[in-house]
Amino acid sequence: MQPNGCIMCRVMDAAFKALADESRRKLLDQLHKSSGQTLGELCAHLDMTRQAVTKHLLLLEDANLVAVVWRGREKLHYLNPVPIFEISERWIDKYERHRLQALGDLKKGLEKNKNNKPNKKG
Amino acid sequence: MQKPKLVYTTYIRSTPKDVWAAITKPEFTRQYWGEMTNVGDWKKGSKWEHHNPQGEVWITGKVLESTPPKRLVLSWADPDDLKDKSRVTFEIVAMEDMTCLTVTHGSFKDGSTMVKKVSGGWPRVLSSMKTFLETGKGLNIFCK
């Protein structure tokens, strides 16, 4: 175990906390569709108040899941997949990945045929 | 400033000097960047190249800015398609006992095929660099 308060643990904790919320996952989905959006652009695509989006974005920034670039006075938000890759690296063995990919593809394929759209329940 | 297309950040328990070395020294890149190497003298205006283990040039470009160990800006192109040029910026900032590395890849030409080629790769490379710097061993980044 790492000592309490170690920054690396805080980063990992923050990533899981940030991901454990449907609204924040929707925000990440939105950034996955188009990275580098401003707060205004994000609000236009989401059914959330500006305050809620701001709050969620800050949490995602703290978790390093969203990277920020300032262009003049404009704050652009980018999906930063590095921590998610680290999570998968930590628990998904490189030899398992092949089989998991195959299972994932199978699930996606079957659900697509059935509903003609991705399963929202995940 | 044009809006960058891809931005990646990682926090590494290391020093800016070591992060700079990990990016610029072939003996280090080879250990975490899927045996690829970055070759150059990293002086402004110089040419740099990204080689595969056979020494073939995969990416080529110029050093546009170089402030060791803080900031490195490179132009980036496939040698077979030099017109499809883009720009990569490495920003290295010390934070407590860690170093924050931000990689920005942008200035892509319209219709560039490079975005697709690199967007899956950067998170792997950065994650592997982090593991390499923290443990001395990189990840097998080209496994599927």
C-alpha cells in the first residue's frame, strides 16, 4: 500500500471518483466526439445547467481526465485518455486484452444487430 | 493560435531532466516507445527523426523550439508524405515531487491522415514512458 496522501494515489482515486457519475461520463463522451470544446459548446450539447457542467469539468480536470488549453481568453477542454489507459494497463493483462477485445466486439456486434443502436445500459 | 487537435497530460514521479532525456535520448525511447528511437541534436533548426528498430525513418521534422528541460516543439511528418506536416509540443513542468508532461499535437493540414495514425498511439506512449521512468521498464505498447 502506498502511504495516504501520495499524489499518485490521489490521481487514481480522483479518476475513479470522476468516472463514477453518469453526467461526467456524458461530458467525456461529448469530448470524445469532438475534443477541444469550450464550456459554451459543451453546454449546447448537454442537458445540464452551465453551473453543473462547470462543476463536473473541474472534477474531471482534477482527475486529469480533461486537459485544458487556453487560447486567448477561451478555455478549451480536451479528453485526456492517458489515466484511462493506465487503469486498463494496471488490471488488464496484455495477454487477456486480445480475448476481451473479441468479447467486446461480439457484444457490440450482437447488440447492434438487435437494436440497431448501442445498448445504453452498457 | 490554431486550436490544437490532440492534448495529452500525464503526471510522472520523475524530474523534468529525466523526462526530457526520456523523450530525446534513443537509448531511453527504445525502452518504452515500442523499440522506436528519436534521433537528433535537439537544437532549434536541426532535423530530427523517429526511427524503427531497423533504422528506417518513420517520422521526420525540424526542431522548432528547444528549451531543455522545459519545452520542445517539433514539426512532424511521414517521410513519404512530407506535405502532411503537423506540430508536436512537449511541455514539462515540475510539480512537487512529480513532473507534469503535456503533449499537444496540432496544426494538422486539412484532410491530414496523421490524426488517425497518432491518436491511438500517444496515450500508449505516454503511459509507457511514465511506467518506464517510475519503474525502469516500459510497457509492451504495440500489443493488442
